[in-house]
Amino acid sequence: MGFPKDFLWGGATSANQIEGAYLEDGKGLTTADMMVLSKHGQKREITKTIQEEKYYPTHEAVDFYHRYEEDIALYAEMGFKVYRMSVAWSRIFPNGDDQEVNQAGLDFYDKVINLCLSYNIEPLVTLQHFDTPMGLQKYGFWENRKVVDFYVRYCTVLLKHFKGRVKYWLTFNEINNMSTMPWNAGGISLDASEEVKMKAAYHQLLASAKVVKLAHQISDENKVGMMYNGHFSYPSSPHPDDILGNEDFQQQMLFYAEVQARGKYPNYKLKDLARNNIVLPIQKGDLEELQEGKVDFISFSYYLTHVCGAKTKGIIKGLNGLETGYKNRFLKQSDWGWSIDPQGLRFALNQLFNRFQLPLMIVENGLGAEDKLVDGKIIDDYRIEYLNNHLVEVKKAIEIDGVPVMGYTAWGPIDLIAASTGEMSKRYGFVYVDLDDNGNGTKQRIRKKSFYWYQKVIETNGENLVEEMQYNG
Ligand code: BG6
């Protein structure tokens, strides 16, 4: 009963949202470095060059690059069993296509990973999380097949270097974001045609399969997962048109997982591509590579659920404000307009497991909220309520539905830069960072109330969770 004994409890971050030091020790510019701060729900401006007068939040971020020892010690204090982190490709190969490895970049991740291991924290490494090197722009980023080889070369370096130290890998963060946030996913412009997006997605799917195969060849201890942006949705009504509209949305998102888990494009996607006159740039041997590079597990992010229906058919807009045309009147929303749906997580776990029959891992979940520092303390009961209620549903999926869940990494265990807006005030952490939206502050770390709560969750393996916790603040 309850969570398995070896359940991997922990937290998740990405390099560009925490590290800062954006040009230090030889690191090159990335797509994330070109994104300017925006406000509540607005799209972020992406500049072609760095402009002095603009504020780019990831350039300094929360300075994990210089403070990783303190931060990892805090993770250890909470009892983390796993830490999901990403490696910045541009620290290893500053331009993405370099011939030589940037040793200083590799040294940094050596220190981070060795420190985790010294605390018995298992590293789970995402190989690309929203930060394609800008040096690949001259090729057209992921639209160009050459980038597949550059990525494989970069991954090979890491797989060999960390052999025996890192066993869990994710190839691309939220690979289905190529449809919704293509700049973040792979340097593809937001207004690119469907054809360009599908070409870039194909290259990433192929690159992922190659890396899965390679990881298995390098060490049979390696387990490689796909990472799905959890766009789970309910039909807006029982009307068959709405059911099919919802199914259409699901297919547009889930086909990425189908390719990574089953090693081939599903029929519905092949038909859809053909209808739109899109020809995938398949070369000899590719289909075999896709087949041989199936993932070992499925990981996903879960923040909210959507409602979709007839009106949604064919519409995929930018994620932030992924306007499906419907609202769920049964659910409350966060301050950033994201629906709060703990039961939806149980539904998501069932949907993914029943479809793919692979072990699952929740690698992102959390509440982005403003915190108030009062008398040196942050009493974030709203966050505790959100996380508690979601974890209760994970427990039910395990206990009642028999879904194999490997672990759970809460998003942003330490406050970090929001990906959608660049804001600092959209905080997810158990640890507060003294930094505001414009980069002012001491960057001092302060444990929030949720820090001690999560510590207890891990210590008791989820026994302290309570059914339908309600915070009345
Ligand atoms: C996921 C990303 O989509 O959502 C993270 O993998 C991101 O990088 C997270 O931070 C939450 O979104 P936001 O915009 O609140 O940071």
C-alpha cells in the first residue's frame, strides 16, 4: 500500500532557469538567453541580439552556477532521492557544432553531479531543456538535419563521461512543445508554418531515438525517458462533435509520445500530415532508428487540465494562454490563470499508462504563486495544499489503479525564473530566493513552510498526506 519503498522523491530544474553565468567559463548564447522579461500572460519578446537596455532574466537567474553547493545541500536536507537537472549544451559545446569540448563546462557538471551522489541523490539529467545553442541558428536550428548529428555528438560526450554516475536521462524537455512553443523547444520561430514545425519535430524525434539506442549501448544501467508536456483535456460536452474535437487536440499532442514509446508515427498523424501535404524528411534507415530507439519510461509535467471541443479542432496556439475556447467551471485557477485540478493528475496517470504500458514519472508539478516574506518567513499554505492534493491523487493511482509510478520531482524546488514570462514573482519553490522580477535582491535562500512539509512527505514516504486539504487563506 502507498508509495513504493524505492519511490524517487525530489525536485526538478532546468539549467537556463537557475544557473545564470550565461557567458561564464566559455558558455555560448542560447535561445533562452534571447528572451526578455514579460508580464502576466503576455508573450516574451525574443531579440536577435542582446540589447543593453533590455532585461533578460536568465542571464543571472538565481546564480546556481556559483551557489550550487548551498542549493544541493538544501535538497539533501529535504531528503531528496532524485534531482532532475538539465545540462546546458552550450556549456559543453558553446556553439553547438564545435569540434572540441569546453572542459570548463564539463567540470561544472562534474562538481554538481558528484555532489548529488555524495548525498545519495540520484541525478536525472535532461539533455535539452529550452536552450538550443544560438550557434546553430546559421543552420536554421532543428529544421536542419545536421543538428541531429551535433546533438548526438553532445549527448555521446555526456553519456560516456557520466557512465555509472547518471542512470536516468530525458532526451528533450516537453518535446511536444514544438507544436505550441517552438522557440523554446528548438529555436523555431513562433509563426513558423506547420510544415517547418513538423520537420523540426521529426529531427528531434529521430535524434532522441538515436540517443536512446546509444545510451543502451553505452551502459545497460541507463534508463531513458521521453518527457511529455502534460496537455490533458476533458471534452466540453457529451456532444460527439466535442468528443471528437477533444480527441483531435489529444492526438496533436500525444503523437510525440507515440513515436517515442512505440517507435513509429501513429496512423492518425500520418494521415494528418498527408492531408496537409507535409512530407517528413525521412532518409534510408530512419524508420529502423525510430524503432530501435524506444524509450524505457514516460515522464511528464502536470500543472493543469484543459477543456476542448468542436471549437478547438485544429487550433494549437502558444501554450501560455493555450486558448481552447472553453473554461472548466468546476475548477479554481491559479493567479496565472492555470486551472487547479488534482484529480486530473490521477486521470493523466491512467491515460498514459493504459495507452503506453510503460513506467511513469511525474517530473514537473507545482503551483506558481507570489510569496510574501513576513518577518523573515514565508507561510505558503496554498502551495502545501496544491502539492498535498496532487500527491494524494498520485497515491490513489498507485494504490487503487495499479499505475507504476517511479517518482515525483516537484518543479522548481528553489525559486527560479518562469519559462513562460521570465518573472521571478511566479514562484514554485520550497526555498525562497531574495530576487525580484527586475533582478534586484541579495539572492539569499530562505526555507519556506513548504520546505519542512515536503521534508516530512519524503521522510514518511507520503504517509503524512491528507485527503482534500483545504487552505482558507
Ligand atoms: C514547463 C517547463 O513547461 O513548465 C518549465 O518545462 C517551466 O521549464 C514550467 O518553468 C512552468 O512554467 P512557468 O512558465 O510557470 O515557468
